[in-house]
Amino acid sequence: MIGGGFIGAGIWAFIEKNKYHGITSLDDALQNVSIAFVVLILIGIIIFIVSLCGCIGALRENVLLLKIYYYIMIIIFLFLIGLAVATFVLKDKVNDFLKHQVLKDSLITKYQDDRDDQAVIDWVQENFECCGVQSYKDWNKNQYYNCSSSLLTNSLRCSVPHSCCRVQDTYKSGMTNILCGRNVLNSVSRRSITDIHSGCVDAILSLVFSAKNLPVVGGVCIGILLPMLVGIFLARMLEGQILDQKERWLRYQG
């Protein structure tokens, strides 16, 4: 069911994103495929196949399918453990990679051009109370917000998105002022210190790894890894019982 949910979510997201784009051929569809859709569908397919091997192997007492199931589960388990360890050990390198290559050069530059990316960025900046990847200055990499923008009529020049503002309803109580971040990127402006949030990566990491949230993070990790360990143990135990029964039957026949 979980695998089917991932596959369905990936397909639904692709259809919703492109239903107004007039896709009429396979080439059009491939050009509009996002890596997020592919990842969702691939995760769903892997979960579905692995779960199917485990279910059929248990129901039909098929040792081969059980081995496929628990070997893949062991690989995934070790991969997750290795990923977690590498994240902690190489935290600074991972942090720099996310800041300079993944987020700043992809999401920031697509803001205003891709409505889905824009919605995600605004949600993150508003809920985590942050701005940009490292700081509000990252918005200089966006062609619309850059201070040297060649778009002469661009009202967003030297600005940051409204989701960066500490207070967004300065225009009218309860109404979002989309120009609250105007002229923040200007070097002579001092509003960036008092009115604009700090960078998102540091804000998210400090929230996730804060002392009060460590029990929640630990609980999530245990909730993911423990069922995998139980599944591996039960599959191994069932395999042993099947092989033991076969050995007894062969001895009885002999």
C-alpha cells in the first residue's frame, strides 16, 4: 500500500503540474518530467516489489523470494545507517553541498519561473522563519531580484520574496504585503538586519538538532529502522523453519 501510495503521488503530481501545458506527445511529457516525480515513482516501485517478494515468499513458503526480500532490506538498512553516519561525520561538507550546489543554484534561480518551486520555497521560508539558503543575499542569484537586473521595469529588483519578511502584513492588518522585502538587497539598506529572517539551512539544522527536538528525531529514526529489522528477522526465521521442514521431509523420505 505504501509503495502504491508513492507511485500514485508521483503520477498525480506529474498530471497536476502539466495538465495545463498542452502535452500532446511523449517528447513533451519527457521534457516536463521533474526529478521529484521520478524519485517518488522509483521509491514506490522499489517498495512495492520488495513487499511483494516478502508477501508471496511468506504465503508460498518460497525460500528464494524470502532471500530476495531480506537481502534487499539489509542493503536498504545499511544504506540508511551509512547515510545517517556520513551526514553526522561530514556535516560541514553536506551543509556546503546543499548550500552552494543543490539549493542556491536550483531552487533560488527558478523562483518566479516555476510556481511549484515558488510555493515550496515560500512554505519553507514562512514556516521555518528563514530567508535564502545561507542568507537573504542568496536572492541576488535570481534574475528578477538581482540588483543588476536588466529588466528595466522590474519592480522586484534588489528585493526578496515576501516570505522572507518577519512581518508580512504591514500593508493592511491580515493582508500579505508582497513588497515588504523591497530594496532589502541594496547595500545601503539596514532593514535586512531587523526585518528579514536569516538563512534557511542553518535555521532548519538548528531546529532539527536542537536538544528539545532530538527525541523526536530519534523516534522517527527508530520508527523507520525498527520495522525493517523486525521484517529481516521474521523473514530469516521463516526461511529457517521452511528449510528445517524440508530437511525433515527428506530424511523421512529417505
